Amino acid sequence: MRLSIFRHRGFSGGVVLTLFFFGGSFGVGLALTLFLQLGRGFSAIHAGLTATPFALGASVGAIVGAAKLAPKLGRNTLQLGNVLQCAGLVSTLVVLAHTQTHVTSWDLAGPLLLWGLGLGVVIAPLFDFVLAALNEDEVGSGSGVLNALQQLGTATGVAIIGTVFFATLSSHADAAGRPGYVAGFERCVEVGLGFVAVVGLLTFLLPGRARDLDESAGA
């Protein structure tokens, strides 16, 4: 690995962004699964079907983000994705506040679709923007670092947000008297919003255009 890659502000910012993005996304995803299966008592199949809007949104967002939005909007694509993720997570909190312990799969469909769309818009072109900060002979090292940090961020986020979930669950009920699993999931979503906010701020350190787009323009 070439340590010179960390001298580029855009890449160093992208490294931290990668940790927070994957940590928050997969951490809240774990909390969602725990909430549905442990809290609502859904079977594994029922929980998986509940998350279908998220998967569909992520697929559509990834295609549109990489193929349509990134060439036109540049770095703003990532910020748009973050806004959509925030909208999905905030909508989840609103649903939980109104449905309490009776939340259904249909109640979560809209919020999960928004969250998935936002995640897909960010995840598809993300590494291309981070690598655009590097010189040609540094791209290989940078790509390896980002792939390793993707795994590290995921593991760290799952550990942190999973701990938040079970720590809140152990108190059984929050101040409003709600069951611990509702309060636990809400707390995890709030932590996830914090992660997304950090990602949104760090996007301003990235290059304005993605690497593959720059190369295509110069061809």
C-alpha cells in the first residue's frame, strides 16, 4: 500500500466517509431485522418480505445513481442520496411514533423504499468519487484500502448499533412506557441518522466528478 494516497484530502475524507456510510447502513439494517423478528415476532421469511421495498429501492437507486444522476449532478448525487436516506429514516421514526407496538409491514414499506433509494444512489458511484482524488498510479492501492474499509465499517457499525439496540432493550421500556424493542429500534435509527449526517458533511471533501466520468469525458 502506498501511504502517499492519504495525502490527498479527497481520499482521506472518503476513507472516513466509507466507514460511516457502511457502518450506519448495515448497523441500522441489523437493528431492523432484530426489531422485526424479536420485537414483532415476524418469521425470517416475513421479515425478509418486509424489507423487500428497501431492496427494490436500493436496486433502482443504484442504477439511476450511477447511470443517470452521477454524470449530470456529479458530487451532488451523493448528497441527494443522503437526503433520501434521511427522509426514509425520519419517516421510520414517525411511523414508530404513531403505530407503537402495532407496526405492520405495510407501515414500513414507504420509509424502507425511501431509505433504500438513498442508499443505492450513494453506494453505486461512491468509490468512483473517492478514487477520483488519486493519481493514476495510486488507484490500485486506493481501491484496496476502500474495499478493506468497507468490511471494517460494516463490522464496526453492526457492533456499535447492535450494542445500542440491546442496551436499550435491557431497560424494557423508555420514559413513555413503550416496550424496549420499540425504543431500541428508535434509538438505532437516531444513531443511523447521525451517521448519515456525518456522511453528508464529508461528501464536500470529495472531488466534484467521479473518476470514470472524467476518463470518459477525456476519451
